[in-house]
Amino acid sequence: MPRWRFAPLKRPLQLLSTALLCCSLLGACTALPQLDHSVAPALQGAPHIQGVRGELPAARARSLLAKRWPRGRLDPAAQAALEEAATGVPLIAGNRCTLLFDGPQTMRAMLEAIQGARNNINLETYIFDQDAMGLAFADALIAKQRQGVTVNIVYDSVGTLGVPAAFFERMRAAGIHLVEFNPVSPVHARSEGWRLNQRDHRKVLIVDGRMAFTGGINISASYANSSLFHASKKSAEHAQLGWRDTHIKIEGPAVQAFQWLFVRQWASQDQDDLREAEYFPPPQIAGDKLVRVLATSSDLPFDIYKAYQLAFQQAQRSIHLTSAYFVPDPQTIATLSAAARRGVDVRIVLPGVSDSGLVFYAGHAYYDQLLDSGVRIFQLQLTVLHAKTGVIDGVWSTVGSTNIDTRSFLHNSELNVVVLGADFGTEMEQAFQEDLRNSVEITPEAWRHRPWLDRLREWLASLMHYWL
């Protein structure tokens, strides 16, 4: 068995989680929806695909799907229609999707996009630290605002709990419009009430309405250094390793979906309209990728959860997941276990190094059920895993901010991109295999002989799984 260690907490989030638990015990717990094949009638029609000139004809939609999906698996139109019936979100054609691995690559790409902005920049983030990386982003955003580019920022109140107010005031003084999502202080609560448990966990950057970024990466120096991804050998300087995460850059018509979601989030928090800018330029074809942009919030619940569950249920060959915080609900355990029992290669890469001991052990409480069903579990070594990705049958891929836990699916504002196609799926598979290379498998035999103290920690942490 590997020895686990924990990265130091960046801010007192675990103390806040405990406070949330105490407050939440006063109210009832909300349940995730049970998903079955009750949406099967949707399979009789073609899925809707939006192009730059509106919805594509059914025949053209089926043709595009067939090109993106290899033969010998679930009919692509059926899978896409099933997902659309569950979420109500159409596919969008004509996009370019670029995978970004690790912090340095992602930070460079986002800063380059900011520096190239001509009209508007919208940023939505959970963490915006006042450190070298945060200051670099703040300086770049201030410079663009002074050049006449409209800059709007939504940042989460809990995610920035330890950040001095002066950091944000400096950007406000430069003319940037900032909104604090669901303030921790009840004195500053929105008119609809104090919503401490509802957090904005999205990480989204939209530039000129033509380019969007999303994934698991926050604005923080935790990503200043590379992890072991694509490293030729393991570094001896473990303390210098950055967090392992994944982001995606989208160009094309799907960026409008990102923009609409940002506008909705802004409207939920701020009484003032967004400043005038060309937020929705005419869409242009940028590539050949079919994309579905899924989001959750207090008024858009469950879409990401439903998409995951349907993908698990329909998988025929493989389910490969990475999850930073893995505390699965009973239905997720059941669908993953059922897939493994019917011969699907189910492998999950989870953290071997964590920044949250409670979540770390709460997730361990479910290893027995998964391992007994044939699910294979791996733990990434040496550096903190923060990625939230999935690739199923090599053709259904997702990158986003959503962890596989109840908090993400039920209480957070999250955003994930689903990309259909074998070529993008191949990139995702290659990244997954790279993470496996730096991981250690947790075998059923070794797991059965883990220390009793760990079992006690798992049991105690599992009591709070709903609120972690």
C-alpha cells in the first residue's frame, strides 16, 4: 500500500465546511434524481445540433454524428438524443477544442488570450489568489480595462475567503466590474437571502465572445509549476511540483453558450446590467467538434449529473475518470459497478496526495463496493490531483469543474463541456494513460489489509459526505 500525505490547506475551508454542516442540519437534505431509461422515447428522433445558421436538418445532424463516432458501438444519434432528452441542452457544431495540461500551459494560454482581447473579457472563478499568479492576472486585466476593453469578474466568496479586500479594490479602482458570489457575511447577502451553501465553483474565461476556457484550474500559484505530466522522469523536488489539472479551450459557436451562462450568473448576483460590449458577435465555424455545454446552478440543477449517469449506463467498452474529490452517491456507485460487472473497463484515477483530509477519507469509504465489483482504482502520486475529466468508449469526453460528489452535483454552480468524437477522445485517453503511469493501483487484497485507524477515519468522514 502507498503512503499518503496531505498538501497543506490554502485556507480554512474545512472549518467552514464544519460550520456549513452545523447550519445545514437545521434543514432537509436535497436528493439527486434517479435516472433510468424513461427518456427512451427520445431515441425515435434525431438529436438537435445548432450550427452557425441555426438548427441543422435531422439528416445533416445524423451525418455529423456518424462522422464523429466509430461504428460498432451505441448508435451516435441515439446516445446524443438520450443525453439531450435528459438535459434539454442541444449539441453545437463547428468548434475547435484544445486540451490544456497542467498549470503553466493553461496559464500561458489564458494570459495570451487576455492580452489579445479587443472588446470584452468575462472571468468567473472559484479561487482568485493574491499571489504571483493572481497578481499577473490582475495586472493583465487592469491593463486591458485601461485600454478600453470591458472586463467583468465573478469570484466566489468562500474560494477567496483569505484574500485581502484590497486585492479586488485595486481592480475596481481601475474600472473593472467585480461581483462577489453569495457573500459569506450575512450583512452583504443578496436580496433573496443568505445562501452560504451555494457556491460558484466554475472556472471560466471568455474573451471577445469568440474564445472560452474552462476546466479545473483556478487563478492560483498552485499551478505555477508543472506536475509530473509528460515528465521524462520523476522529479526529486516534490515540493516544487504544481497541481495536476486539465483545462480546455473552445473556439467557435459554442462560446455563445458560455457567454449566456456567464450573463445568467451575473444577473443572479448583481442588480446592475453588464456594461455595453459586443458579448455575442456573429458565430463563426472554427473547427469540426460537436460540443455540449452543460452547467448547474440553483436554477439549473442536475444536467451534469444526468449526463454522467447516462454515459455510465450506456458505456460498452471503457469508463476512464479522473476526480479530485470523489465521494460518490449510491446511484453513481451502482452505475459504475454495473458497468464493471458487464465487462466494461472501469478505471478511476484519484488523489494519493490531497488538500482535503475529510474528502480524502470520505471517498475511501466507498472503495470496498467499487473494488468488489471490478472497478479499478488508482491513486496519483507525489502531487495533488485536481483534474475533473472523463472519457467513455473513447468517444464521449468531458472536461470541467465538476467533481464526482454530492456537493458538486447538488449545491455548486459548475460547468462541464462534453465533446463527441474519436479524435478528441484519443487525446483524452492519452492523458489518462499518462496519469496512470504516475499512479499506484489500489488492489482489493491490499485494501482489505489497510490500518484500522484509516477505517475509523473513513467512517467518520463518510458521516459528513453530503456536505463535503
